[in-house]
Amino acid sequence: MTAFAIRKSIHRRIILRMCLVVSLGLSVSVPSYAGDWPFWRGANHNDVSGEDSRWDQHSWPPKDAAWNAKVGEGASAPVVADGKLFTLGWSDGADMVVCFDATSGKQLWEQSYPCPQYGRRSEGDKGLYSGPSASPAYDRETGLLYTLSTDGDLNCWDTKQNGERVWRVNFYDAFDVPQRPLVGDRRLRDYGYTGSPLIHGDWLIAEVGDDEGALIGFDKRSGKRVWSSESRDPAGHTGGLVPMTVDSIPCVVALTIRNLLVVRLDEGHVGETLAEFPWVTDFANSIATPTVSGSSVVITSEYNQYSICRIDVSRDGAKLAWKEPYASGVCSPVIHRGHIYWCWRGVYCLDFETGRPLWRGGVFGDTASCLVTSDDRLIVWADRGELVLAETATRSPKQYTELARRRGIFQSDVWPHIVLSDGRLFCKDRNGNIKCFKL
């Protein structure tokens, strides 16, 4: 639009007006920058990007970082929207919410609040993580940003007012949430709150895991509690909630400590359980987020489960389509063009319909996240700063094909998820170091 506005040509102004009329007739969505990544796992909650990898423009491996920054500790991934990057970190007894200009890296504002380094009921693995784990969620309609601390602080920030806090609810204080129960045969682990909240219409939905509701819906503008789920399961340990539509019914999906849970969001049935599928993992430790494709959900866990499965959901409940002996300990599966991908001690590719393995390859450890680009390439962010570009099965159906790799970007585990937005890769490690690479 800017290019049109600058030109003085009457002819071009007429064309512009026509384009505006057409676009307004087709959509009432709030305008956004190209390639916004406003939620956990991207705009569609599935790690499938509408941007290409720029491999054909010889942009790999990425050159020197366009900018660098450092925030506090934490596994929370950044989100990018309206030309800004929002992220979380912990330092000196407080969580920090920081906003950067996504292009230049200039810090625009910072807010903070007192918070422990670990959740107040946390147990286990403190050498592997610290600080916030849940990623922010950005609401395009209002410009509000939502964050969740490991200690259960659900905060709403006004990004149009330099991050001024609008409201706050602490789950432990408001609902007296107990420590997660011991499940399986191994010792207890409780990482505090890890799941990014989900924006749905006028609601902000969070996995509270209380006896008043596994999921609770809050008014996104006021923070007032609106509804609670029928399920009372304790919260799981995944990256966040996922939207899903089942037989025209809007739903939200969670992997609780005991079940794959599908909850209705339609009027007259809000909070009701549409379907459940039992899924219990030793340590209560299903880290990978469920991935939705149509009426199916793919889940995977290590430990006693050590498997991946596809579950088909309908009004009649949840039915196992297939289960295979391959697992992801951390990385959430990505479903794209009939294939499932993830990286955990290697990149896997399975057939979505049958679960049959097509290939596995690459040298990787436990830490990884990945996304698929519009030109059918796979970007993997792994270990202590391994940035990898590989072909999907669309381009390489019989074997893993690695196109480029850049090593040693950071010195600590890269738990935070990789982000691709507007031709830029945003990379973060657990110590809060951030690098932006322009492709």
C-alpha cells in the first residue's frame, strides 16, 4: 500500500481503491505483517510456515547475525507480530517481558514482575531448565500480549502502551493447584507451568490443571474467569494448547497428565469433554505438543510409551488409527503433505496415513525444534546451536537429504523453539541469548 500511496498517478490510485474494496469484502481480519509468528508453533499452531527457506537464493547457511540480544534464562520461545519480537526471561528474582524491533533488534520496552526461578511446587531436573518455559501469545485484535510464568503467573500486557500490565491471575494463589501427582514407576517431576495459553475469540484459555478444571477460559480483556472444563485432569508438560474443529464443532486440544483431551468450545457446550484418549508417561513427562491435522491428532512421548500414534476424533470419541515404536522426547511433530516430521536423535519422516517410516537421518541430540517452509524444506534448530536445512519427503522421498548446516551458534541448550518471520530466523538458547539471521 505504501508504494501506491507514494505514487501520484490517478490511475494507480483508482486501482488501489478497488483493491481495498475487494479486500475488505473478502476479509474482516486485523492486518498483520508478512509471516507473523504470533503464537506457540506459529500462526496456525503447527510449525508449517507460509514463507520459503530462501535456499534457492543461496541464503544458506545464514550469514552473520543481523542483530544480537540477551534476556534472562528460560525455554520460552519468542513470538513475532506487527514488526516486533516479544520474549520472556528470568533474572535476579524476576521474569522480564521484553519487546524488540524485529528488524533492527532495538529494545522498545521491558516490563518485569517478581517470580521464582522455578515453580513453587517444582520437582526434578533443575540442572536442565530454569525460568519461564511457556511462550507468549499475541492477540492481533487488541494488541494484548499474554504470558505465563513457571510459577503460574498469567499476565496480560498492552503492547500499544509500552507493555503496561492490564491484568494478572496466579494459578497457585487463585486455585490452590497442588503438585502434580506421581505417575508411572519413576520419581516425580513437576516443571511448573509450561503450556502457552490459547486465544479463542474473546477468551484466553489456559491449562490450569486444577480440581476446578483442567482448562479454564478467561475473558481476554479483563482476566475474569468465564468457564471451566468438565475434565479435572492435572496439567501436562507440553508447549501449549491447540485449536481443532471436529465435525464443525470448535474445540481445544490438551495433553494432560493422564489423557489426550478434546474440549468443546461451542455455545451451550463450552467446557464439555468431546473426546479423551488415555496417555500416561513416566515422570508425567510428555513434552512434545500434540499436532492437529483435520480430524486427527498426532502425539508422541519417550519413556514407557516410546511411541508415536495418530488418533482420529469425532463426535463419538477418540479412536486409535495407528501406533508405531518411534518417539520424540522433546520436538513436536510437524504434519505436512501427508508426512510427519520431527527431530530427536535424528530427523524422522513417517507416512501420515499408515505411520510407516519412510526415512531417518542426520546427527542430532535430544534438544530440537523444527518447522516446514512453503518450498518444502525443513529447518531444524538443535543441540547447542545447530541450524540445519534439509529436504522434506516431497523433494527427497527415499532418504534424509541435508542441504546446509551451521554449527556452534550458542553454548547452551536451545530449548526455545525456532521462529521464522518475514524472511528472518530468530534463534534463542536457554540462557536467553537471541540471534536474528536475515535470509
